Amino acid sequence: MHNTFLVPSSTSGKSYTVTVDRDGRPACTCPDYQHRRAARGEFCKHGREVVARLDAERRAASVVTARQRIEALMDTLYGPVVS
């Protein structure tokens, strides 16, 4: 499964398509990635931005999930909290 994102350029006003593969590696349609970074296995700034945002979303989701598990365990042990 691939995730595809449209990322605006900070300098040219254009937008580039960043596709992230299953392993979390981004590929971008920008000239920097196409002509320089892809051959070296590096990410461009658009790819780094997408990966950073996806990582932040995963971290936030795992915190929520962990909190939900703790709350469920507390409910099981002590009953629901009444406000």
C-alpha cells in the first residue's frame, strides 16, 4: 500500500507529489529528488516533511491508544470513574 501526498513548494509556488511506500520511504516528483537524491537513496525536503508528519501522527495515535488501554484496565480493576 502506498500513501500519496501533495506537498507545496516553499519557494516556487508549485506542488509536488510525494509517495510513501510500505517501508516508509518517500519518493517525490520534485527536480531535486528526481535528478540528485533518488540515485543516492536520500530524501528531499518534501519527503522529509511527509515522513516527519506521518511519524508525529503515529506517535500521537500510539499515545491515545496507550491511554485508552490504561483507562480500560483501570475500569476493569476499579470500575468506571463517575464524575
